[in-house]
Amino acid sequence: MNKYTVLKWEKLLLWLVPPILRKKTHVDWLDVLLTPLHTIYKETLYKMQHTGQVIYLEKVLNETFNPDKIYNPNASTEQKRLEKLIYIDESVKPTIQYVYLHKEYFEPDVRLPDGTILKGQLMIPQLKIFTHKEYKNRDNKPVYLAHRKDYTTVSYANFRVLIPENLIANQTIISHQKKEEIVSNTEAINVTDRKYHDLLNFYKLAGKSYETYPYSAKD
């Protein structure tokens, strides 16, 4: 923190009080009166030092609701999950997927004048089909064919806030879900904590929307 932003309130108070009034009782009384100003100054300075960037927003969320954890802005998503940190990810939106014909996957065999046959080659990767067991792994995602309604009638959040499910279970972040109703990070939850929303709405860019998802480090 820059030195010019650090105020030594006790010294400043002594400078402003005339020497004849510099008695301990009087100074202590004035210091009590300045306490609200101390708080406002610290809160304002803290807000000025953080922006709506992802790393700053994650830092503020963890310092407010997850103070026992040390936030590392250089950590990967997997590391943040293992450390049970609050982190931000992109919103899940369907992407346009083109269905290829069989003949578009392969080049046909070519017969040369001398009778040699050149085998066709795979032009584009085939669509991978996952078994049920493989699909349970969150890294394996089957191909989803988006419909026109997915883009015209469904609204999607701009980003997701993923929080450890223990913060929901112990009511650090208050949500509508009860402990036994907590699900995996495939479904958004309804957070009713006003402090949580006020903080996000203060730092996030105007017009951006978000959804909250719980997660378990085992997912």
C-alpha cells in the first residue's frame, strides 16, 4: 500500500488539537468521535483498490466470505477447487454444432491409373460418444445440438460464481436451499444473502449478470 494512503490518525489528531487541549481524556474522546471516519476511510480505500476484474472480484469475495483461505490470483481453476476458494468462470451457453454427413467425415478412396488405391483420410474428428460412467466426469461433455429457442427465448448469465458447498451448508452465504437440498454445480442456487449481492453488484461491470453455483472439491 502506498504511504500517502496510510493515515496515522493519532498523530494527525495531535497536530490538529491545540497544545493547551492535548490532554489524554480529551484526545481519547476525540479519537472515539473519529472512529466512524476511520471506518469510512478504510472501506472507501479498499473499494478504490479493487475493480471488476475477475482476479479482484474473486479476491474480494474470498476475503469477505472465505477469510480462512489465502487467495492466489495465479492459481488454476483446479487449484482453486482443491483449496475450496470462491472463483468465477464463464457462463455455460450452448454452442452451434453442425451435424456432418458420413461422406463429409472421410475422403473417398482414389484409384490411380496404375491401379494403386489411395485410401481416404479422416477429414475432421469424429464425434466422441461417452459411456454413462465417462459422462459423470465433468470434463466429458456430450455434443449438444442447440435449437433456435436456445438463443431467442432463453437468457443466460454473463458469468458464474462458484462457491464451496460448505459455505452454503454453514450459512456463511445464505441461500434458499437447505443443507440436504444442495446439489452439484450443474444447477444454479438462489442466494438470498443481501451482502453477497450488494458486493457483486458494486464491483461487477454494469449490465453484467451472474448466477451462483455450489461445488464440491470431489466433483
